[in-house]
Amino acid sequence: MKDKVIIITGASSGIGEATAKLLAAKGAKVVLGARRADRLKALADEITAAGGEAIWQVLDVTSQADNDALVKLAKDSFGHVDVIFLNAGIMPSSPLSALKTDDWHAMVDINIKGVLNGVAAVLPEFIAQKSGHVIATSSVAGLKAYPAAAVYGGTKFFVRDFMEILRMESAMEGTNIRTATIFPAAINTELLHTISEPGTAAGMAALYEQVGITPDRIANVVAFAIEQPADTNVSELTVGPTVQAW
């Protein structure tokens, strides 16, 4: 982990924030991207005050230009990029009959296009240096179907398939790019705040209050994947509360 340059999207709260703190404490140089400048600055200041290295830039993952700019910031500041953790996402789940079509399109834009944009920004660097690590946050809803999560789960199924093919093609092409896809269950983050359908929001809030675990549990798993030897790829990690029958 020491001196690895790691880009983290969705870094202003939850899993991204917890991961940034942990990796920086382990000696990584973290490059933080998210939409809220005040939260990013506060996080970077906290990491720096603790003796770590952190820089930040406002990022809208739906913008290819923003993703390109974040990779450029990492390269300009630290010379290269070792890892990108594509963690930004939203979960405005609802029954299809509620016809929350704006939510559907927002999930596609952030959960799918955000991953595509991040990979498109960093892949030329990883191919050129013949090394790199792409980590993405999917969900247990990317492994099995759940009512009220048709579109959300669909975006997370996409992430699983995309990341697996990225791993396979890298192996075939000899570019040595590792991948890891994280499948969290009930983790207490701001994802619940993105649910606009009252019935779904109430049900999910009750579930998470009963069984949810903290985001640092996922940060530990991200660190585990990164810390494997360069010749070892841990491609899929499903993580959730011991007491949740997800």
C-alpha cells in the first residue's frame, strides 16, 4: 500500500470516505473525487493532519471530462496512478409500477456511465504502464433479484459483468490490470437518502437500522484486495452483516 496512488470516486461520505482514511493511514496517496467540495476539503484536511497525503477535485462521474481531469490531477501530482476505486452510486429503489423514470435514468447515468467514464479515463494509463487495479462497488442486488430494485439491480449486474470482462481481456492482452468488484449488503451510508418512494424508503430504513454495519467494513475489504501480490487477483468480494439473510 505504501506510496500507491489511489483515485477514489464518491469519496465525500460513506464507503468512499472510510476507504480514503484507511488507505491513507496505510501510506497510500489518495486522490478524492465527488460532487461536494466542502466535504472533500474537510476529508483531505483530516487525512493531511493525520500525516497522510490527500488531494481532491470536484467530480461529476457522469462527465467524461471530469473523470479525465481527476486522472490528470493524480498524474500531475504524483506521477502515475496505481488504483482507481469506482465507488460513486445512488439507490433510489422503487417498484416499477411507481414509474419513477427520472430515478431510473439517474441510476443508469451514475451507476453505469460513471463506471464507464472512470475506466475510460484511467485505462490508457494502465495499458501504457502494463499495471493497474480497477475496483468497483456493485451490490448484493448485482448478484440476485430483489423486488423494488429492478433498475438499481440491473445497473449493479452490469458492473459485475463489465468488471469480469475487463479482468479477462486484461489477462488475454497481457496488460496486468487487476480488478475487484465489491458486493455490499446492508451498509449504513447515504444511499438510503436517495430513495424517493416513501414505502421503499421506510422499509429499507427499518432493515438497515436493524442489521446495517459501518462503511469501514468495506474499506477493510478494499485494502485486502489492493494488498494482494501483483500476480494475484481477487475478483469478487461479497460483504454484509453476519445477521442479515441477504
